[in-house]
Amino acid sequence: MAKIGMIQLCGCSGCHISLLDLHDQLLDLIPNIEIVYAPIIADPKEIPDGIDVFLVEGGVRNEHDEHLLEEIREKSKIVVAFGTCAAYGGIPGLGNLYTKEDLLNTVYSTDTTENKEIPNEEIPELTEVVKPISHVIKVDYILPGCPPCPNIIKDALLAILNGEEPKIPQKIVCDE
Ligand code: SF4
């Protein structure tokens, strides 16, 4: 049984939801996998060793994301950029039109609570830009789409688990 890890970095959870949108077709996957790390489902403290396939949703927006990716790479045989944000930066990449200082000032100057100061403790430092995960670690496969279509996720995962090359369409129109 393959050990699967899943994580959300700078993304919206939509890619995870697309996987859940497989509904009863999840039964095609479940007998083959054991999800051993998935903070969106549970809250494990440590990423375990020996993960077979790690699905990374979201791009890199802060230094904590970078550290997590390095650990994921070290502990995983196959890393998949899961969705457009992880593959290319995606919608959060629009933040690259501005400096991180502009982004922080905009967010906190429109805060309606009394505490309007930009937090500077226990908050990971933002990276200068939003990056695809491949700018930080080696990525084995890219599953594009915002989010990737459920069937494409299933077919790609089954292929990877069988040791085959996943067939990733060059053009995708999601009608599900
Ligand atoms: Fe959300 Fe789309 Fe990014 Fe997935 S690729 S995390 S659905 S914005």
C-alpha cells in the first residue's frame, strides 16, 4: 500500500476538494493508498519518513513553505505539483505585481480591528515573490488545472502508483 502525503501551501484548498469530488470513484484509489500526512484532514506534527507520493497544493509564499518543501523532498520518493498554484504560482502569483511591503501594508492598513500593526513575531517571513514549488525543490510530476479535474487526478495517481508515466493532457477543459 502506497503512503501518501498531502499539503496545502499558498493555495485555496480547491485542489484537495477536487480530489474529494471523485466521490464514489475514490473507492478506486482507497484500496491502494494510506494517507499518512494531510494537515487539511488531521493535524500531524511531523512529516513521516518513507512517503511514496506527496501531493503539494499551492505555491511558495513564505520561508516556512520553503522549509516544508525541503523536508517533503527529503522524505518522499515522488513529489507532485498538485494544481496550477503549485505548478506555476497561480492566482496568488498576482501578488507578484506588488512588493511584499505593499501587500502587508495594504492588508493591515485595511484591518478594521484595533490591532493594525504588521505582525513581526512567530509569523514566517514572506518570500519576495510567490514561486512555483519547482523553484525550491525537484518536482517529479505536474498536475495542472485550477483545480485539476477529478478524473485527471485519479488517472494520474493510479498511473504513478503503478509505476507508469501519467498521461497529463496538454489542454484541459473541466466539465465536471
Ligand atoms: Fe485553489 Fe486553483 Fe490554486 Fe488549486 S490551483 S489551490 S484550486 S487557486
